[in-house]
Amino acid sequence: MIQIEIDEGSGFCFGVTTAIKKAEEELAQGTTLYCLGDIVHNGMECERLRQMGLITINHDDLRELHDVKVLLRAHGEPPETYELARRNNIEIIDATCPVVLQLQKRIKRQYEAGDGQIVIFGKKGHAEVLGLVGQTQSNAIVIESFDEVTTLDFSRDIYLYSQTTKSLDEFHRIIDYIQSHISPEATFKSFDTICRSVANRMPNISQFATKHDLILFVCGRKSSNGKVLFNECLRVNPNSHLIEDPQEIEPAWLDGIQTVGICGATSTPRWLMEQCRDAIQQTR
């Protein structure tokens, strides 16, 4: 009989849990509630909330809305979103993660302080990164990976921040490179703004993945955090598969397997990992 373990450290982070709880509370009161973007990068959870009444919109839709309630998800938004809401008499239910909110404020203060390059290590176009860049009137430089650090101007001051869910190891590589190339006349400061509730999952999930014959990493394919964590699973256990739901489990994967580990991203609901466990049990 196959043994199945669900990773206790996987599942929603604090920011996502708070956003979903706020949405559920509003919907329970019968409120018509809009959400700017997918509330979480997980299609199954988004569908569950849609059935409860949550209406997902984009920024173009927001411009057409007036006198409604709109939830801002954990990723955060740039200042112009708040200004648009004010003009259109939209009530904001702000579920921006406190960690992201603090980061936005720090970047805004640095930008208002004067010269220098504000550099954000993050995924271009990601909702959180758009909110961070918005604090600088779109003047911040975004680098997605270590390879892009060479594009910076090392003769000018550099202030380095990070998207909260990026790799801590890669962030430190970027810091080391800048420190060794920055002009003696220029200032370099780095601010470790990576969320520890995410960063600490890397060593934990690595240890979890080594314990099992097969790893099922349950996660929406839009999740940046999920890609990072899944790649770590794959690195330590080549028999790892990324799936979005139980229907994607291939029966052949279970042949000759004694132990299965089920884990996921900060955007993966616990109930979905449990569904995957149940699906395996029903096939054996």
C-alpha cells in the first residue's frame, strides 16, 4: 500500500489567507464584490470563490466601475489604482500583504529621497512588482535574474530591493556582484525584503522532497513562488511532477512507488492537496 504524506509547511501564506478571509467575509454578507486580478494564482481556488460570488476584473474593467466594492489582493497595487478608485467612488477592501505594504513604503521613501538607481529583483509584469515600480513613477529598474545585473550603471548609486517571493540565494549573488563592481565613488545599499515565510519554505520543501519516491507539487502554473519551489523539488528529487489538480495525476507515475509526498506553493489551498491524496487512494 502506498504511503502518502501532505507537507505540513505547504499551503497558503499569511497574506493569501488574509485576502481570502476578507473576500469570504464580504461575500457572506451578500455584498457584490469585485477582485482586481486573480485573488490567488490557483485556478481551483479562484473558481471556488467565483461560485461564492466573487467577480474577477482587470484594470480596464476597473476604469468603468463606479460606486462598488473592490478587493485588492495580497500582491498590492500602485498609487494610481487608489487614485482611480477615489475618482470613481470605489470602496477599496485592501488585502495587500503587510510585508508587501512595508516594502512599497520603503521604496517610495527612497525614491523621494533623490538620485540613484532603484533596482528591484523581481519578475517583470508580476502584480507585486508593478505595485513596487509604481512607487517610483515607473523609474525603478527591474532585473529578473542574476544575468541581468550587468546592465546596471555601476558609476551611479544603487539601491537594491527584492520582490518578496524571490530566491534568497540568487539575491545574495546579485549583491556580491554589485559590491565587487560598484564604483568607489558610488553608494550601494541592499535591502533584504524577501518574505521569510516563503524563503524558509525552500530548505523545508527540499528536505521533504528527499523523503519520498514520488513528489506531486500542486500549484497553479501562474505562480512565481510555485515555480521556484517546484524547481527545488525537482533538483533534489527528479521524480517530481507539477500538477494543477487531481485529474493531472498519471496512474503510471504510481507504478512501483511506495511513498508519495504532496506539497505546494503559498497559493495552494490545503483542500486541493487533500483532493490529490484522495484521488491516489481511490486508484489503488
